[in-house]
Amino acid sequence: MPEAPAHPREVYAYEGGDAPERAFLDALTRGRLHHAWLLCGPEGVGKATFAYRAARRLLGAAPDDHYGLLGSAPSDHVNRMIEAHAHPDLMVLEREADGDKIKKFISVDAARALPEFFAKTPSQSPFRVAIVDAADDMNLNAANALLKTLEEPPERGVLFLVAHAPGRLMATIRSRCRRLTFQPWAEEAVAAFLINRTSLPEPQARAIASMARGAPGRALTLASSEALAYDAQAQALVEGEAPPEAELMSIVDRFRGAEGQGRFELFLDRLAEAVRRRLTEGRGGLLVERWAALWDRVSQTPAEADALNLDRADIFWSILAELRAVRAG
């Protein structure tokens, strides 16, 4: 199984297209650099990777054309400091670990630290830079704290907001940022990216590219997970070819603990897709409304389970019973 993708701070190659980088470089060279950039697009299309590339340039890393328009070498001393979380002119806001779990939101305390960070002059670089990855992960209090920074643009300060769903952000935040949009890739391009980056055979790479919905980062994550196995198991359940009880118990066991959250969400994602495929292929028959209701239930369950801290095993067996009931008519 391929290794999990590296954190964007450790990624130096960039294949997300030149348009966002050209727009940013044009603003920088013309002296019209906006103080806040809203990086929009589906999760996994390279927005955070771009943010770190732009941050390296602003913090003084030497350009290196081998790594693209905004590229710089991993060996650059600025980049080594960033990788070590040790650059004094860079602040990163992201969800923090809470024991063996990741918090649901970026803390309001982290967002409130932004004004103090930007109030200081750069100590080693031409600019001070902050990256929020992702702005979608801020609750209302954190968003309001961020807004105070946007309302008083810092001198020699630049803020990058990664946003998977910018429409959910406060309009007052969106209006104070310059937007850069990152488009999903063609499925063929994602498959080629996977083949180039991993040892996956072409049929598996194509299957994962289809699951990734145009997001190469998501494709790498799926390639390092049980996505293909879960997809096959979900399809078998929908078609009525239920695995042995022992295999079902094994699936449920892997939903336990902190790491089980991701597996649980991935399995339900593949189950929802298997139900959707049945509907789009016109195989819902007279029970099409019940299949559609099942798809809606499976699609919404991960967010509800996380918000209400519901037992994943109970949810799995409940959904399985509903699926069997729909199949039985």
C-alpha cells in the first residue's frame, strides 16, 4: 500500500496549474500584493501546497525554477526552518491534536493570536505570513477573531485562507480577500498523477482517480487507505452479496478508536457511492424513493455521528439493517 501523502509544508513539487501562481507573482512583482488571499476549491486540489509555496517566496526562500514558478529547493535554509516549525515570521492555524483525537475546530485562542503576530515587524524576512488551513474549520468565535485582523490589514503581513467551501464563510471575510480558484483535475490527469507517484497498477489507479473527484491529494490519501477494499465490500452489500458475518465484524472492529473515525467515514462514503450508482443506473425499480432515502441517510451519517458522538458500530449495524430492508422490498 502506498505511503500516506506528505504534509503540504514538506511538498515542493507542484502540478496544480500555473494560473494561481502567475496571478500571485504578478501581484507581488507589481507591488500590488493583497494582504489576504482566499484559496478556493475542493479539498485535495493543492490549495495548501500553494499556500506554503507562496509563503516560502514571501519569507525569502531563493527561487528555483526546477520546482515551478513559485518553487524553491528543499535545502534552502528558509524552507528547513518552515519544515521544523521554527520560522519566526510564519504562523499556521490548523486543528490541533487533543490526546489521540484531532479537534473539530481551529481554536478561538489561535485566531486571537493573529493580531499580536502581525503587530510585530518581520524579524528575518520581508513579510510576516499566516496560513489558515482550513478556514472551514473555524467556528463563529474564531471567524470573528480572524475578521478583526482582516479589518485592520497588517503592514508587511500576508494571510492565506484555505477554503474548501468558501460559501460557508462569513461574507465579511470573503469580501476582504482576493480570491484564487483551484479547479478539479480531469480524471485521466489524476490517474496519471497516481501512477507517477505510487506503484499502483493502472486499473487500481483509475479506480481511485474516479473516487477522488478531481482531487489529486485526496487520491493519494485514498491510495494509502482501504478505499479499494471498502468499495468492493460496499458494492457487494448493495448488490445483496453480503460478506460472511466474520468479515462484517472485522470491518466494524476497524472503526474503533481515533484512527477508526477516518475508516468509518471512508466506508460510508463508498457505501453512499454504491447506492448512488444503483440509482443512476436506473436499478432502483419501484423502490427508487427508498433507495434515495437510504443514500441520503448514509451520506449525512458521518457528520451527524461526529457531532453527536454516536457509536460507529451501532450506526453500521443500523444502516446494514436498513439496506437489507430496502433490498427485501
